[in-house]
Amino acid sequence: MNRKLLTVIVYGTMLLSHSLASLAQGSDAATHVSESEIMSALQGITNLPDQQVRTVDVGGGMNIAIGVLHRGATSTDEGEGISSIAHHNIIEVYYVLSGSGILVTGGEVKREREVPAASEIVRELVGPSVVRTIVGGESVVISEGDAVIIPAGISHGFSKILDSITYLSIRVDPDQVLPAGYTHPLIK
């Protein structure tokens, strides 16, 4: 992992931890999300590669959500542009559970369209977002054990996934656009 990325992850995690610690003082209990709950949500992947496991109000006007994503093999001709998404309100922290891929962030926007407000993606997963075709940007290979912090508004998508990639997405929701108290329907 390059030094710049490691530095961003370390400082970003420290800042996020400090912010969450001060905000969470208003909540009255910790929330445990078990491996079995994450795996149950992962089994629910059908039409969307992204499943929200839980969304929790942590106090101080902020929600934190945990999602799990699985994506199969892809390859994009970067000259044509990379399909990406940017969330207006949500900060994401990816933690790769298995597999690897080339994640592209930033870049020049060639085309974009808002994700419909009534869609499941907006209502339950990531809040108001825009789908973009981007060219350029920063490409980094992410694989098992890696973490990436993606600020709100930053385009992000995969240019290549060799076999598959499965990762957690911890979603910081400072505007509470996601439904607090949400639990994936397959979790018993």
C-alpha cells in the first residue's frame, strides 16, 4: 500500500473515531453486528450487489450504517470511462473481506444522472446520489484486508475486478438521510 494512502486511512480513521466518540455519548447502548448477520444480508444479494445490514442512530444527529457488497468480475475500457457513483451526504469506509479490484476515485465527469429519490439505493442504502461516467482519476488496487475512506461527493467505481470482491461499507450519515433502526429483512 502506498504511504500516501496509508496516511490518509490512519488520519481519517483517527478523525472519524474522535468525532464519533463525542457524538455517540448521546446514545445509550452499543450495537453489535455479528458475522452471521453480515452473512445473512450477503445471501440476500439478488438484483443489487449492495445490501444494508443495519442503520443505527448514534446520537448527535448522526447515523452509522453497515452494508455488505459483492461484485463479480468486470473489466472496463478506461478510454470509454468508468461507471461510478457519488453520494451527496454519505461518507463510506470500505473494508475488503475477500477478492480484489481496481478502485477508481475522482476523475473528470463525462456524463451524470441523479439516482431516482424513490429507489431502494437512495431510500435504504446510500441516500441521494449521482451516477457518473468518469475518465482519469486515481486508480488503486484494493484487496483483502485493505480499507478505503471515500468522502461524500467523490466519484468511485471499479475499472476491473479479476474474479470477485466482497467488502463491508461503513456509512457515516451526518444528515440522517438513511432510515435509523433499519435491519436487513433476512436477519432474524
